[in-house]
Amino acid sequence: MEATKVGIREFRAGMAEFIAASTPVALTRHGQTVGYFIPTQGQAEADVAALKKASHTLDKLLAARNTDVESVVESVVAEFKTARKQKATAKSKDAKAFIA
């Protein structure tokens, strides 16, 4: 597999893209290769496996308690919207007090 040659400044500017890519990068300074960056993908796979395990565990807990998932989601969304409105109201009151 051929490494893509990239200058250090370009690498620093686009580091997130290089980390997400699966190809190695040859880092250059003034045209000379000074190092290699080889991204790993193992962590993402481990994260997905952990999320699947957590999802399975949650499904089992909800089933054991005979809980309707849709009602839980609706409840959480309603609480979130209420909290968001309260925060917005508090901010507008603070702004009005600051102006006055």
C-alpha cells in the first residue's frame, strides 16, 4: 500500500480526515520524508461492539420490566423540551436584566 505524501502543515490542518482514513501518510518537510502516520481502526470497532452490547442489555432490562420503549422516548423528549424552554426563558430574563 502506497503512502500519501503530505507536508507537515497540510497534515496538521487536515488531521481529522487523515485519522479517519485508512491509508498511511508519509509526512514531509521541504520535500523530504520525515515520518509516517499509520491510522488504526481498532477503536471504532470496539466502540461499535460496546454499543451493541449495551443496546442488548437495555433491551433485556426493558423487556423484564415490561416497559414500552415509545413511551420512554416520548417522556425523555418532553423533559428535554421543557428543560430547553426553561433555559431559554432564564437566558432571556438575564439578558433583559443586564440591559435594564
